[in-house]
Amino acid sequence: MDYVVDDNNEVLVKKLENLFLEKNSTKIVRALLSFGDYGIYVGSTILGEKYFFANTKNWYDILTYSGAEQEKCSAVITAFIKRYQEYDASTVDDALNGIISENLKNIDINDWRYCLIKYPSTLEDIEEVNYSKIVFIFEDKSEKSENYVLHRMNGKTLNGRHVIPEFIEVRRQLADKCISQSIVGKNSDDLGMLLLNCKSSGQVWIAFDECCISVKHDQMSDDEINIKDDAFEKYKNTSNLGEMDTVERLVLLSNLLIDTFDMK
């Protein structure tokens, strides 16, 4: 692919080399996504289509891509490189952080890219998911094409571990309020959940059902089910719910459930 680069400008060429060689791959992914969707289609699964966004060990596959989606991919990378060339910053990190911040303001909070750009943890390695290639499955169960649930893969198939990226950030914010291992899916039937530490005789967890946030339970008494339902009603009636991104909504619902059960 051809990009907007002056080959005769040695300082600029060196600047771009440093950009893609330094250990800032996930931050580059976030910056690229802030300009648009540059994902490369790599197949389908039982949940949905699979797209490749980066190899954190090198950028060769993305920068030299020449397949069917070259025009889309090239447009995003060109826009990013052009802005990076113009950006006045003393370090690569400062430039990337600045680009991410300025572009995030113009992205709808319901866009699938929003939380990936806003929350670094969604793209960084965790113990359970540390595959060098950043690949997402787009699960879509609605007629609205923007209503996706993403699954970040830890291998080439759903038989490997995978995780909804927003769950990574929610787990980080909730800390010991969430059963850590629960967020990781094991196969196409096990998609991961936010299993909460509630004072209950059974279990309560948050999952995505048909791409919508839902609260589920197991082995709870009728009184506890009512408590769970009351908390979910409080969540749905939150006045500024429509102004929250997915992570903020999940954290709000988790805390409402935990606090309501703790008060029983």
C-alpha cells in the first residue's frame, strides 16, 4: 500500500520507523481505530465474522496488505500517518495519546470502536488472553449493523479462550467484586460473564443475551430473584444511562446488584 510519506525526508522516515518499531502496538491500534475500521476479514465462525487488526510483534501484515479490503485499510492508515506527521509532540507516546484523545470526541459511544479506543486494557494482554495477533469476532444478533458484541480471540478458533474486551476493563474496575476467571469464554457455547461477589445463596452474573446486557442467576431463592430484578429496574431507570458507554453501563449495573444484595 502507498502512504503519504516523503521518502526524501530522513527525519520523517526515521520518525515513522520508530513509531512502528517501538513497543506501543496496542496504542497504535487504538489510534488507527480512531480514524475508522481497518480490520481485515479472515473468516467466519459460528458466532460471526472474524477480523484481524494487528500482530503486536510486528506490523508487516497490516502495512503490506493488498487484498480485497486494501482500499478501506489504506485509507485509515494514510489518514493516521498524515495526522501523525503533522502532530507536534516530543515523543511517540505523546503523539499517539493526543491523536486518540482528539478523535475519541467525535466517535459515538455506541460505536463498537469506542471502548477499544477509550480503555487501553481492552487491547492489552491479560493472563488468559495473550495471543500476539489481535483478532476479533463480531457477534451480531440484531438487524442494526452497529449492534455488535466483540470477542477478542486467544487463538485461531473458538475452541481457544476468548473474551469480550469490555469485560476486561470492567473486571479491572470492579477488582474483587468480580470472580476473575469468569470473564473468559472457553468455546462457542461458553462466552464468558461477569460473575459477581454478591451476598446470595446462589449466583448472579451479567452477560450479553442476543447482544443485549442481561442479568442471570442460578440457585437463588424467590426473594433473591426479586432483589435482582429490583436492581435491574434501577439500572434501566438511571436518568443518564443513554450517555454511558458499555463499560460504564456494566460497572453501574454490577455495583447496583452488589449494593442491593449487600443491603438485604
